[in-house]
Amino acid sequence: MNDYKEKKEDSQTNSLASISNVCDEEDEIFAKISNVANKIQEIANLQTQLEENSDNQSFCEKIHNELMYISSILKGLWEDLQSIFSKDLITSYNEEKKLELAQFLIDLILNSDSENRLNALICISCLLQQKSTFAKIFIDLNIVDGYIHFISNEDISSQEFSILLHSLAVLISFSKKIYTDFIVGNLPITYFHERTLDFTDEISFKSLVYYSSVISSYETDPSQILEILDIFSTAIRLNITETFGDIISHLPQMIRTWPDNLDLNILMDYNIYFLISVIIDGNLNIPNISSQILYALDSVYYLLSRDIIPEFDWLEIKDFIYNINQDHRRSALNVLWMLCTKSPKIVLDIIPVEEFPEIFQILSNDCPSLTKSVFSLFVYNYLLIISPQQIANLVLEIEDFLSFFVDSLGSKNEIISILNIIMMVLESYDSLPIDQRAAFLDIVRSCDNWDELEELLESETEMVAQLAQNLNSKFHEFID
């Protein structure tokens, strides 16, 4: 920030002049930027004339009218630029132009009146949505230092505070180093939480929620995590649905990085399980609900992986199996196979063995490779929680059950699960009554792709080769 202070007095003049150096007259965008710079300078000159001629009333009225006219033009130019920047129309510009534009906007923030500073902040906020293009440029120009300086200013408006906090979060999401170097130990989330209480508008709180969601996976201090959860809980309790996407999209990573010295089950006390449930339900009117459902399902998966079984209607997870959206289906299957390892009772309550054939037919008939991988994991873990006789009965009842997995022996995905499934099927033979064994043997011998086992015997992966060897031996018991 000291560097900013040292050059503050002359940086605006330099920036207003230099912005014209990269301006091509045929370049409409930079022509507007140049116009903004010129109008700001014209207004500054007119204001100086007003001060020097304050006793001349008629002259002052004339200057004042001119000021109003130029200000209206400037307002229109700012609106045009903000619209342009939000549409990602300048990513093709060379680095010199991008750098000049970024420096111009930063200098306006440092040296302009509140109105132009706010417009510059809005423009930067628009540009930062193109993270890969502009985030690094602004970071290299020490914008973080400047933002922290201004956000600590007690005199800024609620709109400025909101934009600063939101943009700071975008920069942190681009580089975790910003959080560790500038924020940790200097600006705790408590500080920003208290600042939002100074403002009565909802927009400041929405920015606080977004900022909190971004840092949630970086923070390891239990007291800070509890403060973040309190902010989330308030947003959920007040039903500020515009914030739900921010919370849920960062929740899986927050759970993954949760510190060991804090009980993960406290999420229940902060309305997080409720949020997961209402998003999975799918009836919320929020943007990108399809993507948010994926984040909610991923959150459940990571909770289960940490031995936390949230309390909600698990039938809602099962319903995604019937969903034509393959992304939702895969995520639901991920949850279900993990749930098999944590609570077999819940799985058998929502998918009893009697219903498994129907579910198998649905999934096996519409099973792209990515879905097949997770499907195999689910089937393997499901078979682990039922009896050998139930497995054998499934083989007899579902015409293509065994052949589906034998045909998958050439697959690269989840081959270990596939080998284990086939082995469990063959081992279930002994549980059958004598009068049903002939039908079972016919099913085993009718599968066409057993020769794929030969290649797996030579697998470079030791576990795959060993499983293939065991399965090959078992298979020969049926055909010899």
C-alpha cells in the first residue's frame, strides 16, 4: 500500500495520458475508454474554474450546466463499458492493452471521486469474472493491497464495500496465496461480518456470503470456520436464495478440507443439511439448479466419506437413478455405493433386493462409459451387503446380469470392481438349491466374452492380474 501512496499524486495524470497511447481510433472499446479519461479530465478542469471564479455567478451557472452535460455523457460511457466488460469482448486484446486498461482502472480507484471510483470498481468486477484473463494482471499490479486498504476505510458506501469484498473473493479463488499472505491474521471473517452490520442493504450480506464460501476451504481455524457457518446459517434461515448457489458450490471442498480438531457433525446445527436437502429436492428457483444439485450430491458423498451420515430423505437420492441426466445419475450412484459401506440398512430400506432388478435394467440399458464405471462400484458394494443366495437369485432373475459384466472385462474403468462382481456371482453358486444349479451353469457358459480374462492375466497392475487369475481358476471349475 505504501507504493500506492507514493505514486498517488501523479498516477491519475499519467494514466489519463497513457490510456490514449494504446487507443486505436477504429477500436470502439478503447475509444470509449479514452473518452472516459478525457471527460474525467474535462470535469476536473471545470471544477477548478468553478473554484477560481466562485464570485462570478453567471459564469458559475454556465460552468455548472456544462458540468452536468459532461457528467451525463460520462455516465453513459461508464454504462457502455460495464456492459462491454461483462460480455467478455476484450479477451483477444494483446497484453499491452489489457495491462494499460487495468492500470487505468486501478488509478481511478485510487484517485477519483466516489462516483468514478465506484464505476471503476464495477468495471474491474466485470473483468474479474474472466479470471484466467484478468485476475493475474490485476494481482501483478498489486490491486489486492489497494482493495484491502479501501475495504478497511470506514467511509466507503455499502455498494463499494460489496463490490470490493466480492472482487477480493474472486481474486482469492484465483490464488490461495492472496488469502494466506494478505488476509490470514490481518482481516478475520469476523471483521467483514461486523462491517456488513453497518449497512442495511442485502447486497453487502450477499457479498459476505460469497466471500465466506470462497475462503471456507482455505480456513483451518475452528473459530473462523464457526463464524463462516454462522454466516451461511443466517443466509439459509432468512431464505436468501441468491446465496445458496455460492454456499453449496463450495461446500464439497469445505468438507474435504475440514480440520480434524472440529466436529464435522456441527454442520447440522447450522442448517447445512437442510440446504443440501432442499437443493437435492430440485424445486428451488435458483440459477443453475442442475449444477447445484451435483454439488449437493457431492457434499453428501464427502460427508459419508468422513463417516457422517446426514439425516434426510434418502429416497430423494434413489430418485436420481430414474433421472435422464447422466451427471445427476452418476453422482447419486457415487453416494449410494459409499452409503453401502457406511449404512447397509439405509440402502436396503430404499433399494430392497426385490427392486434391484428394475434398477439394474434401467441403468444397464442407458449406461455411458463414465456412468458404467460408477454403476460397477455401486453393484459391487450392493452385492457385499446381501447374501450369496440373494446374489444367485439375481443372476437367475435378471437375464443379462452376468453377461453385462463379463462383456465389460475389456473395460479400463473399474475393472477391479467388475472382476470382484463376477467372482461374487460365481461363488454364489454353492448357495443355490440343487434343482436351480443347472440353470445357473447355463447362464455362466452362455456368456461370450470370457476370453477377455486371458489378457487381464498379463496385466501390469498386480492386483488386477491376481484377481483375474483367481477368477480364471473359478471359471474353469464351471466349464471343465
